[in-house]
Amino acid sequence: MMARSAPQTVAEAPAGRPGRRGKRMMTRAFVCAVAVLGLVACGRGTKEDIVSKARDISKRAELERVLGQPDEITKLGPVETWRYKASNGEVIFLIVGDDVTLQAAGARDKAK
């Protein structure tokens, strides 16, 4: 009959110092935080920024070239609504055919 040996334990880090696994988790958390901050900083900016960039634009292609793809497009026949999210709300453009006919800025809808 074979004798069973006691389970082996992994050496733990001294109290107060993170082990190898803890360091990896802290590094991952730091990298994620930096990535999130980078995405926020590189966003479209404020409503005022978006409106000022699109101030004299009258054609769909030009609007897309200046602001990029909208965050949301709603279509009803020949009428499209393009929504661009901003850090402090959203800007909405009404497009009929190829013409940008209206722009409005407002607060984001609150979750119900």
C-alpha cells in the first residue's frame, strides 16, 4: 500500500507585497484604465465642437467626411436622421436626399 503525501502548497508572497498574480492583475487594471481614458479623450468632443465643425456643411458626403460615420442612423423614406454622440449630449442632423437641412443639439435621453 502506498502512503499518501500531503498536498504541496505554493509559496506565498510576504504579507503586504503582491505576488506574481497580483502584479499581473494590477498591470491589467492599469492598462485597461489607460485605454478607457484614451478612448474618452479621442472621442468626438462636445456638442459645440461637432456643431462648429459642421457649421457650413450642406451635403451628406461632406458631413460624413468631416464628422465620420454617425453613431446612429434612422431612415423614413428619403429622410434620414444622423445622430452623433458627444461628451455632453448629442447632435442630430436631418438629411433629405443629399442635403443636410437641419441640425439640433440636446441632452442625451435618460434611461427610463
